[in-house]
Amino acid sequence: MGCHGRSCQGQDPYRERCDRFSTVVHALRTYGTVLTLRYSQACHAVWAEAGPARGTERLLVAAQGVATQHTRPGASRTAMTVATPRGALACVVVSNRDRSDRWDGSDGAADQSLDHQLCVTEHDSWARPVSGGSSSG
């Protein structure tokens, strides 16, 4: 591995090879997006991944006591934050405007034109509309 523990803070999990043998802590698939919280036991770090990256407005991973890692719009993964899965949180805001795959039809009740925030923790996940969306339109 390229880094371990504190030296992984803010580093790319793929460049540091922490993705090797990493595990999916929790994943949520909705609104045409898959949000995943990943953990590398070898590196002692977590990170968030979202796919497809198209439509990703904000992506972050956070844990108590360490710096939150944010990305630019359109990014598919965050840098790592040194933490265990317990207490870690991954969130993404997805812009569903102008996407052909924007609606998975899971409950038929949501407004397809809204941005949505998807979040996952070790044992929970949720999706909710974002008021005052982040995209123009």
C-alpha cells in the first residue's frame, strides 16, 4: 500500500492502492445513481464513490473528528478520510435535470425535476429532495 492511517488523509484511494481489497460498507441505488461508502482496512480509511458521475453536483465523505472530503461537480469519488466505517457518512447531491436515466420509478411519488441528496452510513441510507436546487434550470 502507498499510505497507511493518517498519511492517507486527503489521498486518492486508487493512486494509493487502498481500493485493493476494500469493502463496500453500504450502497444506495436510486435516481439513476449508485452512491457507495467504501472502507480499506489496510489503509484505515473511508471514501465515497458515485456513479455515473454525470449529474453529480456535490459528493462528500465525513467522519467525526476528521476533515470532510469534498469533490468538484462531476467527480466520481472523494479523497480518503481516516476513519472506520462506524460513524462515517457519504452523501451526494444529484441533479436529475436533463438525464435520460434520471428516474428509476421506485415509488412514483418524487418530482423528477428536483435535485436529490443521497446519503449512506454503515447501517442506513436515505434520499430526499433538495430545496433550492444547486443547478440552474
